[in-house]
Amino acid sequence: MSRSTHSTLSLELGRLKDPLVYAGEFRHALDAKHRVTIPSRWRGAKKDAEFFAVPDPAGNFLMIMPPPEFDRVKSDVEANPSISPADRRKFIRRFYAVAQLVSVDRQGRVLLPEEYCRSLGLEGEVVLIGSHSRMEIWNSKRWAAATLEEDEVFRRVAGEVGL
């Protein structure tokens, strides 16, 4: 096998092992039972995908995390020396207490917890946002306001990194 063929093969195999990257913005209707369709490219190859639903601590949106991302949060908290052991325990306890496991059905929908839909204003059209290692589900009006508010920061940071 030539060196270039070997490099190409390694890249292709590496891509298969890489975790899914959630990117893009999608608008979908939340039905009366609080189900929303997850974009097919975000569901991965598994037909019975599971995620953890966790409300944003600031109360702006619902985070939908695949299990590896959910586990990473706990690991990062445990490894952070600037967080006291007592605060680590309190955070982890609360993080796990508010998390709910949600599954993708055969139609590609997840059933969102009713109490989170109510507290976050998720009804009618919602916006699904890719955020690299997780997805976020926003109330469409709240997303529009956040986008306007964050636009200047986005442009400034894009300039700093040469985009």
C-alpha cells in the first residue's frame, strides 16, 4: 500500500470513529404531545438513539446531549481543580437530577419532557441548533433575540480567528 493510500485510509477510518458533530439550524413544529423531529443527520446510524435532555442553567433552551457528551460534563467537573469537592458533588447531583433520558422513535422524533417545554416556552415552532457536541432546542422568539444579541460577538471573534 502506498503512503498516500495509507494516509487516505487512516483519515477515512478516523472519521468513522470521530463523534458526530451537530451543526446547522433547523425549524420544526413541536406537536401536542411535545415531540419534535430530530434532523436525520443528527440521529446517527442507530435507529434507537438515546439522548439526555438537560435544561440550560440560565433557562434559555433545552440541551440535548448524546451519552458521551453527558458523561464528559461530569468528567470535566470532577477534573477541574478550581471547583471545590463540595461544589463538585452539588453540581453533579443537580445535573443528574435535572437530566432526563429521551429516545428517538421510528419517525425520528423525541418526546420532550412536558415540564421543560412549559418552563422554557417550547411550543409551536422550535429551533434546533447544532452546538458541536450537542444540540439545543430553543423557543423561536428567544432564539431570534439571542441571535441579535450575540451577533456583534460572533463577528468580532470571527475576525480575531481570521474568518
